[in-house]
Amino acid sequence: MVPDHNLHVTLAFLGSRPAGEVGEIAGALSGAAAGLEAPRLHVDAYRETRSVGMLVLADDGGRAAILAERLHERLELLGAFRREKRPWLPHITVLRYRVPPGLRPPLPALGEIAPSDAAVFISRLRSDGAQYEILETVPLGG
């Protein structure tokens, strides 16, 4: 299971980037969030891929998708991001595995998820899982 403090919704996975780009990346995130009402999400389904179990989120009003699209455009202009062929999917990874376990858990009754900020962070893989360090944060919703 993914520890509670590691739960997050990824807007854009950048992979390895030079440390000197953090300011530009944070600026892209800030620009993407400017004037946009904060996203409102809720758990819609559980889904397994070849390596993770996730809670798929419904994006009420589509604001998270707008934020992600704006961010992707800005990061592409910086040369820091390349879109995947599949569309962006708001989700929270809750489980990592080598073989899909075929779970069908009941959905947690989390209610509305209303993030107050977004972060640029670095992920360091450790033998006991990923460790995240927040480098910059940007307020959401004005």
C-alpha cells in the first residue's frame, strides 16, 4: 500500500530534470493555475493497471483537466514535458505491485476532494517506496 503521506494526484510526470529548471516549472504551474477555480474531485472507481491500483477520480466541472491541459502546454513550451498518447486521468495511486491482484474493493467514502494547492516535487525511489520532497507550491482557486 502507498503510505497516506505519499497520496497525490499527478498533473504531469516529468521524469529526471535539471535542478535549475525548478523555477521555470513552478512558474508554468503558477501560470496554469492563474484565474482557475480550484478543482473538485470525488472517487469514482477502482482500477488496476499492470503495476498499480488506483482510485479514479471524477473531475466535477472539468477544472482539474483544464489545469492539467494548461500545465502540459506550458511545460511543453519549456521542453520539460512530452504528452502521453493516452489522455490525462485524474487518479490517486493507492497500491503498487508486480502482479495485478485482481481486487474489487469497496470505494472509500471520501466525499469531495478539494485541493488547496499544487506542488512541484522530487520523487526519490527507495527500497521501501518513493520519498517525495516538495520544492515549490502554488495555491489553487485564486
